[in-house]
Amino acid sequence: MRLRNPSRRGASAVEAAIVYPVALFFVLGLVVGAMGVFRYQETAALAREAARYASVHGGQYAQEMNVTAPAPADIYNNVILPMAEGLDTSQLNYSITYNTSNWPFHTTLDANNNVIPIQNTVTVTLTYQWLPEAFLGGITLSSTSVMPMSY
């Protein structure tokens, strides 16, 4: 007596119809997530670079070099925009603030014998409204960098 195996024709097609879409969804999710990590890394790098530029081109630099200190718009145009590779600059917002407190307490006197602090900090905050390529709504990526004025 011979046992006959039941026919399994088409079983592979049914299994593939179930597994392939799930695998494709996971791969697309991985790619979109990696693009989000890239966008966040770009935002963080831009914030650090803008803070570094602002910290070395601040008030003391401007005073010694007899130039004006860069305004936030100058920092945006000279540092952030040229380095914003892969980012939609219309979705990029920035905030640059200088902290002129006396901490740490290093001071100097100006021509009128007024005490002015020389060790200040600059804070750069960048926010990027990322619209994932295939899924979800918008996600706001934000990075803040604080550096002491160091010129």
C-alpha cells in the first residue's frame, strides 16, 4: 500500500501573501525610523555648530576685532543654512539667546568704569518639523546647545 501525500500546491503562495507584506512593512518602518534618526542628528549637529560659532564671535571678539557681533539672522545665514544638508529649511526654526549673567563671575571695566561680564553663554535651540515620508503626522525634533563665550 502506498500512502499518498495530500496536495500542497499553492501553499507557498498563501504563505508568501501573508509574510511578504509584514516583512515589507517592517523594512519600511526601519528605513523611515533611520531617516528620523538622521534628521535628529542633523538638527543636533546644527545646534552645536551654531552655538560654537556664536560663542567665538560674540561681544569680546567683536570688541577686539572692531566689528559688530553677529545677529541671530547672521548666524542662521552663515552657519545653519549652509550646513543644513538633507533638511527642508522651511521646516527649520531657530532661537539664539545670549546669557549676560555674571556667572561665572569674571568681569572687566569699560571706558566709564562700569562693570561688565566677559564670561557669558550662548544658547541655540533648533526645532525641525519632520514629516515622515510614508507614515504618521508631523514630528517635532528639537535640540538645544549651550556654550560659554570663549573668545
